[in-house]
Amino acid sequence: MKIAIAGCGIAGTAAGYLLAQQGHEVTIFEQAQRCGPIGAGILVQPIGQAVLKSLGIYDEIYQQSAQLNCIEALKHSGKRLIRLEYQRLRTGLYGLGVHRGLLFNSLLELAKQGGVEVREDARIATYHLSDSGVSLELDSNEHTESFDFMIATDGARSALRIASGIRHHTTEYAYGALWATGTCSSIEDRLFQVVEGTKRLVGILPIGNQECSFFWGLTAAQLESFKQSGLDVWKDEVLKLCPQGEELVTRINSFEELTFTTYRSVSMQSWFADRIIFLGDAAHPTSPHLGQGANFALEDAWVFSECLKQETNFSVACLHYESLRRKKIRFYQQITSWLTPFFQSDGFVKGWGRDITLPVMSQIPILRQQMLKTLCGFKTGWLKSQIGEE
């Protein structure tokens, strides 16, 4: 079959390669003038690592990344809020701090080597259905040839959701994050975060080669206030909360060196319509507090390709895909929606409650086990989980 993919990100490149390996003719349409990664470091959980192993690129990613044994969060007082060690769930488990550019370039090269055509500077404005297939209309007013179906992997702000006619609900989060990448040797083996109430959150994610991704949660209005006050005022506030980031933060010379990212959650009634399916953040974006975005993008691509391998009828394959993914994705969307205000919101009650209950909950074996299964990406619903093979 001829397949079009909108968006050359993690989900798009992974899906493109997997479908090309099945003998399909795949073209990826990317809106940027040149394909490249957007964002900083990412945390690849065991569920995402399993897909990388299946794709054959895990070893090269692992060698240039940081093995993370736990996630740890402290309160601004220095007292521990939570520490979750992967091996408390099963020996041999760990997270992987990965530079987004490394993962993206590996996937893009894999897709190209697999025969996927990549068209850059080709943003899809809408699409048109016919009895024989689907054709794409680009921003340049160009109309493409007909494809059997298309896959939308154009991110959290997908322009194709409205075009598809699928009902969906969007929640915009007030808090986003400032991101930077640089040298930081103080944290090497864990995702490290510090919180003060629900209005201040800072984190350090090792990503290999003595580099870390640094993030600071704030609203757009707070960012503008810091810009008015000056960079040094912001640095002082950051380092007062998280002195572990000094090596990285002191080397930042302007706000232009930082990337500000906002987040949204989208719930779609269905992930597919006539000749189109949505995968990754285009289908189910959430806030980043559980760090599952890249992992679910990889897993979506793998599961859909397997469904299409088993059933060549597009609609039947999509129905099978939804039956396999719906409960898991709904669980993670619900738990993230519930969790986010306890880490990033106005007021103080939620932060106070979190500081009291979370340290206790994480020490209760059955609750700690559920937390770790959720972190690893193993949960498939509120009452079910599936731990992969070692």
C-alpha cells in the first residue's frame, strides 16, 4: 500500500520504517524546511527501550545515553519527597536519559535506509477523500498523488484533528517549562527534581556524555516577569531552589538560550476516521509529568504496524489497534490529569497534601509497586499491568 505520514518526529519515523519493512511505499511529509529534533532530553522507559531493541538501534542509543537507576524528588527544605528505584520492581530495569537529537537522528536514518521517502518543507493543510484513496493538500497549494491512507504524527498541536472531523476535547495547561541542555556533573544516575509547593518545580535529567537536560516549570506570564527582572534574578531563584544545577545554569547567558514549551492534553473520541489514523502526541498528548510521550510514540508505531501486518484492511487494523491501546492510554491520561495539579498549579493546598501523603505512599510495598509499574510504562489499565521480558 501507499502510505503518507504527516510529521517527521519519533512516531512518524518509527512507523515509517516499520511499515516500509512490511513492503509498503511510505512517504513522510514534514513541515520544517529541514527535519530536526525539537526539545531537549527525554526519558526512555523500559517499555520504550523494548521497541528500540526491536528496531535494532537500542545498543547505539544506550552507549551514548545515561542509565538512570531511579527518580528522586526533594522538597525545597531538602527532605525527600519520593524516590523510586527501578530495581525494586525487577532486577535489570532502569530508565534511559537520552538526548532527543540522538534518538531522532537514529530513527530518521533508519527510516531512510529502509526506503522511506522524506519530503521537507511540506506542511499538510488538509486532505481530500475519494473512492480510490486520500490526497493531501499542502500549504503551498500543491495537491499530492493519492495514498491508500495517511498517519497523522504531527504532534500535540496537530492541524489534522479538525480536518478529520473526529470529536475531541483539549485542555491547555497554564504551566509550561523552560528547557536547556548543558554540562552538569552533579547528577548522573537519576532523574532529579526539587519542588516548592505547586508553583516551583525544577529538574535535572542526565542524558549521557556528562550532559543534562535542565527544566524549570513556570507560566508564560511568569516567564515575561523574569525577562523584565533580568536573567540574574531568575538564576538566583533557580539556584536557591536547586544548587545542584549551578554548573549548567551559570553558563546560560540569555533567555534566548532557553526553550519555553507549553503543554496540553487532548482526548479524542476515536483515533481514526476514513483513511486516517492518529499516533503519538497527535493522538493523546498530556503533560510531561510521567515522562511517557516518546515511549508511547514508539509503542504506538510498533503496535499499529503489527496490527496492519495481521490485517491489511485499514479500518479493521485500526479497530484492532484501538482495542489494544485504548485502556492503557486512557489510564495514563487520567493519572496524568490527576497528578499534574499536585506539581504545577496555583494555590497551596494540593502541594501541602502531596508533601504529606506521597512520602508515605511510596513506602507502602503494594503502592510502590504500582507507582513503578506506572513509571516503567507497564500499566495497561487501573487494575492490570504487563511487565515485559528481561
